[in-house]
Amino acid sequence: MGDWQNFDNRAVVGRALRLRREIDEFEGRWPTPAAREDILPTFSWTQLERQLVDLAATPAQADMARHLVSATRKLAPFKPSEMVLREILCLTWVLLDENFKPEPQEGSAEMI
């Protein structure tokens, strides 16, 4: 196995271990309730994205919503549902914040 493959494997394992620590810390702070509670209505990732895009304070934040929902969706199967809910609430806060200005990416027209 080449050096790059070893590096890639270590990076993947490192990310997985960090995610596991985040989940363990979250579950330690917010244990799953023993009793069954009322469940929220279900909705799709597409519906969530559509609503966040519509609620976003600026066009740039609306564009960001698509990427943030995608990233959240990819890791959601590995996390407790309440942890995913918390992330969605944080995304909403960022997207509704009219004062939030993402840093321009290197080489973008905004940096000129």
C-alpha cells in the first residue's frame, strides 16, 4: 500500500473517531429518553432544504443552505436523531442571521 493510501486511510479513521467522540459526548449530555414521546411530523431532506433556502436572509445564504443540508444529510445516519435536530436548528440560525457574512473563498470575485 502506498504512502497516500495510508494517509487517506488514517484520515478516514481519524474523522470516524472524531465523529464517534462527538456522538458519545452528545449522548452523555443528552441521553435518549426511556419513555416513548410524541414524534415530530416527518419531512424529507428536500423539503428541509427548500424551506431553509426560502427562509435564508441573503442569496448567498440560500446557496449555502444546499451545501449545509447535504453535509448534514450525509452524516445523519450515524448520529442520534436529536443530534441531527440540533444541527438543523444551528443551520437555521446561521441562515436567518442577516449579519452573517461568509468569508469569501480564495480566488472568488468577492476578494477583488
